Amino acid sequence: MKTRFFFLFMAMVAFGFQASATVTSDLETANKNGNSVFLVVTDPNITGTDKALEIANKAKTNVTKSVVLQMNRSDAANTELVTKYRLAGAPLPLILVIASNGVVTAGYTLNQATPELLVKAVPSPKKSEVLKR
């Protein structure tokens, strides 16, 4: 019984690290591939997550090199990103527009966000370069 519990616990821990590390690695992969990112920041029990994802996905259809990622702000594995993007007290759900070089160019709450605004917030390659400085 103890052995089963131990293996179950270890599997949950391993899966948790793998799943939560995905946001950071997916963000890095997207940037390495020259993709802009629409990052939907959520938390458990937050309403509107599905609507925010829908808006981000509609914007994605208008931006050729882009991906949509979802991040749980409460997940301990995302602490570095929460700190980096100063999301600890941000209203959720929140959609961040991240340029292909990793610079956040805009952030919209659900009641502000539209696919058109997200598309407009994606900078040109030259503007991304200037923003990085």
C-alpha cells in the first residue's frame, strides 16, 4: 500500500513538473521560431478563461507567425514568469501580447480585449528590435 502511494505521488510530482514547465519552454520555443505569443494568464476558479482563449485564438488566425499559450498564475512552476511579467496582482483573465523576441508589447483584461486590439499590438520585426533595447 505504501509502495503504491509512493509511486502514485512520484508520478503526480513528475507530471506536475513536466506540465508546468511547458509554459516556459513553449514560450521559449515560440520565440526561437520567430512567433509572437498571445499568453492567456488564468487562475483556478476564474471565470472568463474560455472567452479569453477564444479572443486570443481569433487573433492568432490573423497573425501568421503566432501561438496561443495559457498559463496558470498560481502554479509554482510559473513563479518566474509571474515575477518577470509582474502578474502577481493583475486582474484575470489577462491576455499578454509577447513579441517574437520576448518583449511584452501589450496586456488586456477580458473586458478590454478584442481580436483586433491583440493583432494591432503585435509589433513589426523592426519595432520589436527597437522595443528590446
